[in-house]
Amino acid sequence: MSYRKPPETEFQKYIRATKPDMMGFASIDTTEAEKSVLYDHRPLPLYGDDYLRVCRIPRRKGANFRDLPGIVVGDDNVVRRDPAMEPILMPSGKPWVPDYAINFCGGKSTRPFARLWWDETVATVLCRPDPHSQVILHPEQDRVLTVRECARLQGFPDYYEFCGDVKERYCQVGNAVAVPVARALGYALGMAAQKLSGDEPLTTLPPKFSHSTTIQLLQSLSNGV
């Protein structure tokens, strides 16, 4: 799919960079169309009861399964079914809050069917976007994060394409070493191999290293920035 609008932040400018720009080499046949394509922006589908539950999770910070009907939270922060009311059932006949959500982590977890929010740090990206046990719902849409959104969390540039079906692509993202970590290790090893890192036990990365393409990084190093 194509981008809806131009990049608005430094991160967007960096993550949308083409492969030649990112890696620092010339391309023979890169077209403008190839530069504006976003791959893998599709989520693992939610079906049946899970989709209905997600649709009832409020679109606000901190929302999770505790906002579904039929449960109470005690002073001990443990979730229980509300003893003062009859169980509220879904069209399928199952309760809105499943037993696995109530029992998860002894009833004290807020992760099942939880929404992420724009200013929050995302936990480790796993191989499957499971709303039953992860904070993985989009802040304002009734779905889990897409393959591409998870890939961005791992630092993959947008030009990088995954393969296989949707589940396999999530696995490739979750099993990967985060790209910024790999870049930092490569930089540190390269500096050490050229005997440019000195004798200090720690290597200091250049300013804006995480959001710099190879060309930008080389320019900053040559300018002594």
C-alpha cells in the first residue's frame, strides 16, 4: 500500500528511507513507485468472540479486559466475577470475560485484551500477537498491531519484505534481533577492528545514530559531529 501522507517526524523519515539511501549505495532501477510502497501492513485477523471483545475495549489509555462487563476488582487487585449479578453472556453463549483472562497471573494482570497507547513503551515483540496475554491492541482501531507495526518496533526499515503467510511473518519479526541493536554492534565491532574505539570499555555511539542512514552517519563522522 502507499503512504497516506509525507513523513512528519525524524523517525518516519528514517524508517521510510529506500534501501540505497539506508545502506549507502546507488541503485540502478529504483523508481518513485517503489519508494512509496509500504509492505506487510496487515494484522492477524480476529474472529468471533475475540473480535467482539476487542470492539468493546474502550479506546483510551489503560483500557483492557477489566472494562468488560460482569467482573469486579477487589482491594487486592484481583479480578473476580461479580457475585451480585448474573453472568453477562455474548451471542455465542460464552461470558464476555473468559476464564483465562480472569486467571492470568493470578488475576492481577491487566494485559489480556489491553490497548497500547501512543506515549507508552511497547514490551518485547513476540512471534504471535496474542491479545489473550499481551498488550497488543491498536490504540484507536479494533485489531492487533500489524506485521509492519511490529517490524517497526523491531527497527526494520519499511523497504524490508517478509515472506510466508501472516503468522509466519509475525514469527520472523519476533525471532529477529532488533535492527538497531545489530547496527550498534556492527558499528562498535567496525570501530574496534579499525582500532578507532580506544581503550575505553564502552563505545559511545554518534548523535542521532539510531535514526541515521549510512550516508548520514558517514557524513556526521567525516564532519567530526
